[in-house]
Amino acid sequence: MFCFVSVCGSVYMEKSMTCLVSAIVILCCFCCINYVTSDASDHRYKEGDFVPFYANKVGPFHNPSETYRYFDLPFCSPENVEEKKEDLGEVLNGDRLVVAPYKLEFLIDKKPESICQKMLTRKEVAQFRHAVLKDYFYQMYYDDLPIWGFLGRFETDEKDVDTNEATVYLFRNVHFEILYNNDRIIDVFVKNDPNAVVDLTEDREVNVDFTYSVKWIETDIPFEKRLEKYSQTSSLSHHLEIHWFSIINSCVTVLLLTGFLAMILMRVLKNDFVKFTPDEEALDDQEETGWKYIHGDVFRYPRFKSLFAAALGTGTQLFTLVIFIFMLALVGVFYPYNRGALFTALVVIYALTSGIASYSAASFYYMIEGKNWVKILVLTGSLFSGPLFFTFSFLNTVAVAYNSTAALPFGTIVVIFLIWTLVTSPLLVLGGIAGKNSQSEFQAPCRTNKYPREIPKLPWYRKTLAQMAMAGFLPFSAIFIELYYIFASVWGHQIYTIYSILFIVFIILLIVTAFGNVALTYFQLAAEDHEWWWRSFLCGGSTGLFIYGYCMFFYHARSDMSGFMQTSFFFGYMACICYGFFLMLGTVSFRASLIFVRHIYRSLKCE
């Protein structure tokens, strides 16, 4: 890390590129180390060997964020609960692993064996009854293989679902079936005996004998393929058909859009160029109209230039972050149940790319004649992380109030603060210095008039909100089919592993956003409206608003999430994600529009 910081210390652009390459190398090394050493052992055992077995968390099945420690429920627990040391990503994921109360030695079958006999008090009975009625599940890891199971079952009439009149049963026996191949464990299943239950319907003390049993089954499945079943859920034929339908739908949208633009814009621009470059004899008599008429104002710098530059810098950083995440996903770093790998990568990459944000913002800011260097750094550093910090503070407080594992421990908060202080902030300053001294020029093809022209009165459909609605709908329509699977994975229990398809959809999203906003920018300039800078950014980012609208639809129509904590987590963190998409796609849109505007005005002879 010190080597990385020293490389970034130069103020020249060439050193900034070296800085970026160093960041990528460090990131890849970090993730590869995590990928190799994420297992507790080499997964080879002899008969009777101890196999690592951890209990993780419990919680309502339909509320993935509302999770609690395993022993928060009154299970049989040892006097000293032994906790597993976790990395940053696991803690951010809400994992709190402890040694499980079961002893499953390698290749040792067991008939029902007692863990403990426990007299449940009325309070403990009420806890278990509430958990069963809320469909609580538990999660464990045996030899790094995930295990799920439900606590019990209940029988009730429809009218009694939300009352205490349901008949509630707690499973008291857990049966494990473990598949093995020679000296390695391949798979684990949990089964519950429907007859080995305890009736918790009445509010009274109950004596429970918690037991478990184990059966080992030999299989010929190789060890290298033991995680394939988690990937196959995304690769089922009917799922793949939907994914490919999504891609075909998106590709058709792109082809229609590009064909429309190529046919319309090329024809219109050709007529414009012919009209705007007449014979020299008629040049003095030709009256300028349309986008040629505003050539002296189209490159006038936007209002709030510091905020605009900071938005571009932050959008560039988030775009880089997404590209790096896709690179790691495509090489297989985020294999199913690689606990916390994604969250670790997000934190590390975001910290290392802060220099990209400040460099992009500062270089563009000084390119458009900005002066306040400190202001641009503060805006760039807080434009996305500021709202994220306040959202996290509120949601973490909610999680603490619920005593949920979603609440970050104080030590983890200190670690994140140190990363921000020792990595993010220095790189932010170094990138700002490099951007300030890059000495880039804006390269406007036309001189800007001293006073701006008056913009003619425009109809409602040419104003900002209407344009944002049109600009955001088309890219959203190209990705909305894939959004369901992403949401079901992030806010549910499905596993998403087809990152190649997701990357294709992402590329299509960028293309549709760029081309669509180029067309809108042309029509805006043709209407003699020269204030296109902010308009192009807002129109490109409006797709993020459509995604947030889909969040509301998904919550009410496609999920069974409920409760204040889950609702606040869902809408709070999705607001931050959609805001990040707003900044990223707004940056892509503006950059595409800027290239287009420079091209058409460079082709004219502007005096």
C-alpha cells in the first residue's frame, strides 16, 4: 500500500496512469489471496477427523436483512460460545459464525443422539413460537458448504394466520445426510422428522430433548464440482431462455435505436451542413437557424461548474468500480457462497479509485476555468459517500435497535474509518493535485459570445422533466427483465451466477443511454436551446430513477418483505445504489453528448 501511495505522489498524468495500474494489481492480488485462502483447510479428512462446523444466523425467510445471531434463540448452547474470526466482507454481509453444537466427525454415522435436554420457560416458548410463525430459518456452514433449515412448522386456518391460535410445532431432531467422495466432503442436506416435534401452541413450560443424527453417503461427484449445484439454479433451461430473451430484447432496442439515429441524424445533419455552408456569394444573405445559430453559446460553461465537475468525477469513479467488479466476477472470484468477497471487493476498489474521481473532477474543473481547488475536492469526496454515510448511520441505528447482525460492530466501523482516512483521503488529494496540474484545454471548436442568447420558449415536451422521462425509459426497458433476477438474488435467496449475460446487458445499457441522449441533445440544440450540459447529465442519469421506481414495484408485487427494519434497509440502500447509477449513467451520457457536439461544430466554419 505504501508503494502504491508513493507511486501516486507525482502530479503528472503519466504517473496517474501508473497509479491506476498499481491499484488494479493490488486489488487482484488481494482478491486472489482471499479466493485461495477462504477455506478453513485443504478439505481432506480421515475417518473420525474433526470437520469445521459453524452456525451462522437465524431470521425471517422473507426478510433477508433482518438476521440475528444463532444463539439469540434459546437453543442448547455451550457455556463458552466460540466465535470464528471473520474478515471485513463477512461482517458487512451480516455473518456471525460460531462453533455449532453438533459433532459431525468424518464418516461417523450416528443414530439420534441428544445434544441436551432443556426445560423451555414460557418466555423461551414464546420466542420459538414467534420464530416459527414468522418462518425463521437458520444457516450453517459445514466444511464451508452452506446448510439451511427451518425451525418448525405451523398449522392454521387462513383466518388465523396473524393470530396466536395456530398450532405451532418445533422440530427437535435434525438429521444430516452428508455426501462424500474418498476423503472429501461433497454435499450436505438437512432433513427434519415431521413426527419429532414439540407442540408450542400453549403458553407453558415445555421439556425438550434436542437431538441430531448423521448418515454418510458415498458419491462419485468430484470435489471440483461440489459448488456447481448452486450455479445451476441460474442456468436452468427456462431461466436461460428468459435471460436470452432479455438480451435479444435489448439488442433489438439497440439496433432500432442506432438505425433510427443513423438514418435520421445523418440525413438531417447532411441537410444542415449543406444549408449552413452555402456559396460564398450567398453567405452574407443566409440567415442562421437551428443549432448553427447558437454556435457562440453551445460551449458556454454550465452553472454550478464545481458541482458539475464533481458529479462527473464521482460518476467516473463508480463506472470504474463497476468495470472492476465485472472483471473479478468474470474470472470466478465471486463463486457461490464465497462469504463476503463481493463486499470486500466493493470497499477496497472504492477506496483505491478515489484518486480517479478527484483526478477526473479536478482536471475537468480547471479545464472549464474553475478556481477553487479545495471546494472541488470536498464536493467530489462527499457527493456519493456523504449520502451513503448518512443512510448507513440511520440504518445501522435501526439494526442496533433490533439487535440484528446487520448492525456493524464498533471495530468494523473503525476499520472502515481508517481505510477512508489512510487510503481514500490521501488518494483523493493526490488525484486532485494530478488533475489540477494536467494542464488540459477544453478544446471548444467555436468561440463563446460575451453575452448568452435568449432561449426561445419551448413546449412542455422539450423541457427537462419530459426529456428525462423519455431518456430514462428506453434504457430501463432494455434491462428491466434482468432486474428481477438481480433483485431476487440481492434481496432474496436466489443465486445469480451468469455474470457474462449481466455484463452484456450492462454494455447494452451504456450504448442505449449514450445514443439516446445524443439524439435528445441534437433535438435540444436544433430548438436553439444551448443549455445542454446539465440536461444531458440529468437525462442520462434518469434511468436510476426508473430503477428506483421498479424497487417499489418489486417490494409490493414480487416480494413478501415486511417490517420496519427490512423496509428501511431495502429502500435506503436501494436509494444509494440508484443514486450511484444516476451519477454513473449521467457521466456516460454527458461524455457521449460532448463528443457529438464537438464533432458537429468542428465540421462547421464558425466565425
